[in-house]
Amino acid sequence: MIEPAVKADFEEVLEVWEASVRGSHGFLKESDILFYRKKIREEYLAAVDLYVVRRGGRIVAFIGLSCDMIEMLFVHPDAQRSGLGTFLGSSRNSGAFVKIRELKC
């Protein structure tokens, strides 16, 4: 189930982001990851409409939207290849997101 993220979710969202990036962005240096982690925490998460998917009480995927644009979409490596990324990407214009986004766009 997709649900809006709250500020208390940000650290767990960052954990998902970092695990995903470390598993798929081998071209990034450690300094790059630390740089972007700080930017994401301090700027990017608050700048988007952020939604999360939980399994077993843990966040396993998230999407950040700005009006009709997907600004970020990450799935924890343990949950990849399960269809979550496709589900989130194809759901961006569905009723799951529309109510909150209508007010901002």
C-alpha cells in the first residue's frame, strides 16, 4: 500500500536510498554518496511529495513527485525485481497520489 511519508520516515527513506544506490550506482565514489545523502536529507525530501511502501513495517520503496514529474524512485535491494518500482511509477497519476498533489500543482 502506498502512503504519504512523514518527516519521521526520512531517515528510513535515506537508508533505502543508500542501499539502492550502493547496489546500483557503482560509478559513485564514497564522497559522492555522502554528498548526495546530505542534500537529500536537507533539501530534496522536503521539496517533493514523498510516498512510501512498507512491508513488514519497514519502508522498502519510495517515490518523490513534483506535480507530474517523478523526481526520485528507489527500491531497497531486498525488494527489487518484485514489481514495486513499476507499480510506483505507473501509479503516479492514479488516485493514490492525486488528492494531495491537486492542492500543490
